[in-house]
Amino acid sequence: MIATSHRAALNEPMLAPDAERAAICAWQDHRDPRALELLLRSHARQAWSQAARWSDTPSQLEDLVAEGMIGLMRAADRFDRALEVRFSTYAAWSVMTCVTAAIARVKTVIDIPARTYIDARMGRLTGEEADLARLVLQEPIALDTPTSDGAPTPSERLASLELTPEERVTANSSAAALARLLNAAMEELSEEERVIITRHKLQGEDRDAIAADLGITRARLRQLEGHALTVLQRRLIALGFTRAMLQ
């Protein structure tokens, strides 16, 4: 990436139309790095101008300018030479798209979609959505600051109820291990007992329907169920479960 300061970008002379076309052709046809550098340097002011609309913090500004320069590179790749337009006109949309797509990532600690960030800046959000976005836009934000009126703290309001990828993997692994242990314990049950435990305890089916399918009375079903639960409890404790886990 070409490092171009704001002053250098402003002092870089604009290319004449013929020189600009020649540089575009040299890059697209021959991948001439000098031609691309010439285009980027002469139009770097576009990246700075777009970035300056969103931040005046030096570190953030540099990051946004870098995204704008990527937009210029994409425009150099895609420029349609059949169009009778200057490169700056063609590149404007690409530069704006790259800069605005990076705004939320660069300016906020908490990731939010770029569209949400822009809508919040423009006052287009309402209700709780607007309140949460306003918290994200504050720099810095005290996540653990207690509230006087008993309202949730910022960290509580911004917390996601979804599991993280690590938590999801752990939960899936634990669930799979529990399923294997339960299957191992159920091997000691009779066929009728396994049907009763599976359909009533695991699937929530009505006892009367299960008894009818098995051709036994409800009283006999409850007797088999009680014996099965006793066997399962003994077996699962032997496999490492605690009584608290089985409640």
C-alpha cells in the first residue's frame, strides 16, 4: 500500500486526461506497477477527502484512508475504458464504498454493521435500537458503570444472548458426550424400558399412548418406568454423574 500523507496527496498534481488513460491502459493490459502507483498518488486526495468526512482522529483517519486507497485500486482494475469519464468520477463510488464499509470497524470497539453505524450517525434509528447504537458510538464507553435508576448497565444491554463459537463447540461436545453416556446406560434396560424412557422422558409422549402401543396397562408402564430410572441412575453415577446432575 502506498503511504501518502495528506499534504503529499494535496500537492500531487492531477494527471492530464491522456496521461490518465495511458496509466489505466498500462495497468490493465500489462499490470505495470508504476502506472498503478501514478494513478493512486494522483488521486489519493479522494481517499483523504472521503475519510475526513467520518473522523479527524489521526489513527482512525489513516485506517480509513487505507481503505479508500483500496477503493482506488479496485477502480483501476474495473475502469471501463469505453466510458468517456475521468478516473476520479469513476472511482468515487468505489472509494466511498470501501471507506463507509470500514467505518464501524475502525471507529467502534464493538462490531456493528456499517449500515447501522451510518443510520445511527444520521439519526435514522428509533427506540431501543437507537439507544444501543448510541452506546456503541460513545468513545470511550464505561461498560460497568452502575446506573442510579436501576436500569441495566451498558455491558448488560450490549451483551449478546448467542453463544460464542468457542462456547458453541464446547456445548456441542458436552451434549455429544452426555448422549454417549446415556446410550451406554440404556443398554442395561429391557426393550420395553428403553421405549418407555425414550418416548416419555426424552420425547414427552403421554403414558397412555405408550402403554396402548406396548399392550400393557398404565400401572405396568409406571412400574417398568420406575425400575428403568433406578437402573439408569445407578449406571450414570458409576459413569461419573453426580446426584445433583440427575435432578
